[in-house]
Amino acid sequence: MKELYIAPVQGHTDAAWRHFHQAIYGGDNKYFTPFIRCDHGKLRKQDLRDYTSALNEGTDLEPQVIFRDMEELEILLGTLQENGAERVNLNMGCPFPLQTGKGRGAGFLKSIDEISRLQDTLEKYPSLSYSVKMRLGFDNPEEWKNVMPVLNALDLRHVDVHPRVARQQYSGELNLDEFRKILAESKNPVVFNGEIKTPEDIAGVSEEFTEAAGIMTARGVLGRPSLLAETREGEEWTREKRLEKMLDFHRVLLRHYTETLCGESQVVSKIKPFWEYAEEEIGRKAWKAIKKASNIAKYHSAVAMIGN
């Protein structure tokens, strides 16, 4: 079986989500932090708190950094190294305009001068090992060619490729032809990332891209948290079993937020994103009711509709 990875989603896969997902579903899950970035010349405190949280104990966690230039990258790598990091994932794939507009994420793929400095920068931190998460490009599906010679000169653990350009965000066709070219040209192991929502999707990618080193999912596992557990067991769970486990997961996560956050409104706003990608799994009626819930009582009533 190929390696399976859970990509991060900002605002969703925080330390508590990762901790309780591991507790409920088990398995050798490989998690990444939501991207860690600089703010006013320093690594953001809230990002560091998520990475150093005691809730991460017992999980296979790799910090992911997003940067616009080598100066930012050095701040991030240096701070993470000081806080015990041994691995770092370099984000060159985030498609959101708030980041790409500043040259971060997939926007970095256009920065030819900065790309040329990448190897020298990484070599300053020899105690760290690296992986890369990337898109095909910002608006050109061949922009990956700008960075591939640099990546091939590095000893990376893996290169995670979402075969779309940033301008597509998460819509439109996956460009599988370009992914095949990356598989052929990369000297580092390549991981497939994109539209992985069911065990059948994982099986299909495994069969089509036998040379891929692994498969990564993000929104898919948010909508179906049992996805990797089902894949490892080699058998699709019934909807009843999936919902039962998902509600168990939700229950412990909600309890944690209730005990650690201040006030009902904070708890409701924090827990509602748990269901954002689960419309197909829980049904549109319950999903819409959860989305509309304005207080904890209405929220509990909406959740009670799941499975009924």
C-alpha cells in the first residue's frame, strides 16, 4: 500500500482536530500543521502554539511553512529548529489570493530569483529534512518546470503535487498529463494530491500512477474522516458505521472546545467548520441546519438530525 498523508486545511485541522482524529480512527496517520507563516518579521505566535501543543504528542506531525522569499523562510526554519522540529514541509501550493498575491504558496513558483536561492537556504539547516507541497503553477500548468531542477538537486523526502494551477483553486479538471511528466522528471518521490474523497479514489490513483510514492487528501478526510481507516482495512464501511464514528469524533472535539474556549458563541463558531465538507456524508438537510445554527441549542438540534 502507498503511503497515505493528511494535508492541512487552514481553520480546520488544528492540534485538537488531529489529536482526536488519531484517537478515534487510529492508524499510522501522517499529519501536517496548517501553514506556518511570518507576520511582521516573526513566526506567528498562534502558529507556533499549534505546533508545540501538548495535543500533538503521539501523532506523526510535520510543520508546514509558507513564505515569499528566503528571508521569511530562514526565520521560519530557524524558529522551528529551535523548537525541536526535524522535518519541514515547504508550501508552494496554496492557491488562495491572500497568499499568492504576496508571492507565497503557488505564487512562489513565479519567483525565479527566489527559487534559485532555495538550495543554499535549506543547506543552512542541515539538521532538518524537507518535503514540498506544490501546484503545477500559478496560472500556467508548466510553471513547475521553473522549480523542478532545484528540487531535483535536493534530497527531499517527497514532493506532493496537486495537479491544478492556483487560479483554478479547487475546481476544474485535474491536469493528469502534467502530473505524469512530473512523475517522470522528479528525482524525488512524488505524492498525488487532489480530489481524493473515497476509498475508490485512492484505489484508482494507486492503479493509474503505480510510480507515485503516496497519496494525500485534505478536504476528502474532512468530509469523510474514516477515509484512511477504511483504505487500510481494505473494506468500505457502511454509512451507519461511518456516521457513528464521525459523531464520536465530533463529540470529543466539541467537549474539548467547550472546556477550553470562552463562551457559547466561540464554541459554536469553532465547531461548525467540522461539518463544512461533510454535506454528502451527513445529508443536505442536516448540513444546512448546522450551517444556519446561531446558538448552541440550535446547533445540537441540527446535529441530532444526522442519520435520521
